[in-house]
Amino acid sequence: MASTMVKTISVSEIAEMSDAELAEFMKRCRLPNGNYDLSVDDWHKLSHDERGRLARILEAKKRDLAASPTACSYSLDLDDLDARLRQVSPKGSFSSRPEPQVFERQRVPTPPIERHKFELRAYHQLLENGGRPLYPVSLINNMHNDPDSYAEILLPWQEDFLDIRAEGIFERQLRRWQDFRKWQNDNRGCEDDDGGYHAYVEREKRLIKEDMTEEAGAELIAKIEADPSRLKTGWNLQQFLRSQDRRFNMEHGCQGFHDYKAAVKRRLARHGFTQPFELDEDSKNQDKLTTWIEYLNCEYWWLDKYVSDIERLQPEHDRLWQALVNKNVLEPHETKEFVRTPESGMETQTAKNKALIAVQQAELKAKQIHKLTQEDPNRFDIPSDKRISMMKKSTENLLAAKRQLEQTYAMGSEPGSFD
């Protein structure tokens, strides 16, 4: 169980942690309901994209911890549970700290004529960098106004398959393509040609001008120009994340570009792609078709990784599912398929809310019974046996409500849970 006194650290300290240190830090920040309350105090120093990338690193570590049957186990301490229940916030969180605020760039309210401003910017950046936008920009209004009619085109880039949306497609494509360009460098042993820290500062200033109000943007840019080092935290985190990319996200077992070329051809052949091609050691010299073929291999690398992860984790997944079934806490309709749906999540949250209310009502009733049988001046008008019986029943009801609450939260907090 996470400590309630976790030391607040900075983003730069997270960037310097080893995998083991990061795992230990997250264990200490784990809440009883399975969520994490990370005590990090300077998220606002990061750009939106950097926060997103760090969040993905932390989410991956969260999944690693969840996959370990012992990493997050804890025994139930009823006294501690009672103390925590007294601190429950109206939102139902066990955290005694306020929820951390996430600071975003304050974008100007977008007039109708500029509703696609950020998508159009991403579209043109994607083209300039050699990428292939999902659809012609002339269709952007049609896509956004009637996405269901273009579902087949939009589907590969959806974050929620139940609700087809066109918003953010080009921005997601651009991020993916930029990651691929880094993949090309990493598998060729090349450093990023990104201009270093100075170019990073200039990019941040440009984004501030584009995304913030004129007055707020000018004020922030003036602070940056007076002290460019104020962006060092974000830069250092970016370099840390790039080092993680170089370590994990590349063809394994390759001892140079010759090995990488062979690995690309083998992977594509396994997936039925047999068209002849020849990668260039200098990716800038490649034609568009060859670069697109290399991008296809990158996507297949990720597909193979996900398939491998599923196969590796399947036995543990099945074991944990069976353990959950054996507890006899599932309703007949709560099948393995159902518990993965949004409806299951909403149903679970409703059950948690009801269980929490039941505990609060039982606590109130127990206090009333205690006052009536132990403090009221007329308490002796009630026979002794009846007073004892009333106290016993109210205590049993309170303990039962707390057990139900713990069981309800355990459904979503045990390693391998399916919410």
C-alpha cells in the first residue's frame, strides 16, 4: 500500500531515475484503488507534447507493475481502512492530497473560421517532413462534419473505436511520423539533426506565439528570452525520453546498418510484402516510396511487439481472470469481454459510489447508536441486553459495509484487473 507521505520530486528527478527507481517511486505513489497519485511539482515547465510522452512512459511502467503478481500486493489493515474512509473526498478518492493540476498552454478561443487551425498546421508539417496525410485537406470539413460517412478511412487512427471522430487525426499522424524519423536515425546510429537546445527554445517560443493570447504569450516569451535556461527541465526530459527510445524502440540484434536492412526485409516478408527495395544508409537520399516501405516496417515492428506482449502476458491474464471468477464477485453478465467495455467501467464506478455511501450511512448509524446507548442520559431506560445487541448489530453492519467497499475497490485495483 502506498505511503501517505511520499516526498514531492521534480520532473528532472524522474528523468534521472533508473527503471528500478521509477518502479519503486510509483509503488510508493500507488493508491488503494489502484490509481497513482504522483507527487511531482513542476509539470507546468513541460510542453504539452513532453507531458504526453512522460505520461506514456509512466503508463507503461504502470502496466509493468500491474503485470507483476507481487509488485502491488498488500494486506488489508482495517484500522488503516477506517482512517482512510474518514478522509474520503466527495469525489470518492482516497488521496488526502489535492489532485495535481495539469497546466496547458492557454489557447485563444477559436473562431469558426479557425476551427481546424491546429489540424491544418499538422497537415502542412507532415507534408514538409515527407509524410502522407490520411486524406486530402480539401475534405477536412466533410470529415469533421460527418465522420461516420468516412469511418473506414478514419478507423486506423481512432483512439476510441466506439466513437469515430476526425479531430486530431493529422496531429496524431505528425507525431507518429516524427517518431518514425527518429526510428530511422536510431537504426542507422545517427544523432538527431534537431538543432540542439537553441532550436528547442525557438520552437517553444514559436508554439507559444501560435497557441497563446498575444499578451500572455509576449509575457512568457520575454521571460524565456531573459533566461533561456528556464526551459532546461523540459529539454532534459526530452533527452531522457529520446534515450529511452534509442534503448527500446529499434530492431534488436543488429550490429550496424547492413544487419538492419536484412532485418527489415525479413520482417516485411513475414507479413507478405515481397516488393524489391533497397534502403539507403543516409535516409535523406531515399526516394519517397522506399521511405514509405521503411515506415511500413516500423509499424509492423510495433504490431509484432504488441502481439508478442499479448502472447507473453496471456497466461498471467488467464490466471488472474480465473482467480477473479473464483472469488464469486462477478455478476452473470460480467464476462471477460464485458469487463473491457466502457459500460463495465461506469457500472463499476456506480458500485463504488454506492458502497461508499453505504459506509458513510453505516458510520452515521453507528455513531447514533453509540450516543443513544452510551451517552444519552436516558440510556438506562433501554435494557442492557438490548443496548448490547444494538451496539453489536451497528458494528457488524459497519464492518460489512467496509468489507463491501474494500471488495468493490479491489475489483479495479488488483494486478491484472480489466478496467
